[in-house]
Amino acid sequence: MEPINQADFDRFIGDLRQPIAALFTKEIGWFKRGRRRGIVLLDRIDKDYSWMLFNAARNLMASGVSLPTPDAARAALFKAAEAAGAPRGCDDQV
């Protein structure tokens, strides 16, 4: 996965983001691999990290929670994106 800026992620995720989530989490990294997008978050309550991987249709493909560092969350996100591979019948590298 490669880093993207928050504005690019915002355009992708659209109205799926729940405003109340900002009370509990802080977005700290946004990524893409082909048409998929990923995000790394800080849990403001537990002070640990989580991640989410979305497909091109903005469906959640995979997620992870309670990771001790942002690097651990990023590594888990990248591993999940790699394991997901490219969807059948679709060039995911576009």
C-alpha cells in the first residue's frame, strides 16, 4: 500500500464516516492499493491503534484492533491488503 492524503481518502469514503467516531478515534494514516483504501486510527480511550481495509465498493474487507503502535497497525493493514490480492475479473491495480 502507498500513503495518500486525507482529502483523497475523504473523497473515497464519502458519507460512510460517522462523526461520533471522532470522539473515540483519531485518523492518523490513509493508504491505497489499486482501488482499495485503508486507514490507521488511534483509539483515544485505550491509547492503542486499529486499522480498516475497504474494497472499491467501500465495503469493509478486514480490520484489526488493539495494536500497540502505529507501525504495528500499518504493518497489519499492509499484510491484510496483500493477502486480499486482486479481486477476480477486476484489475485492482488501476
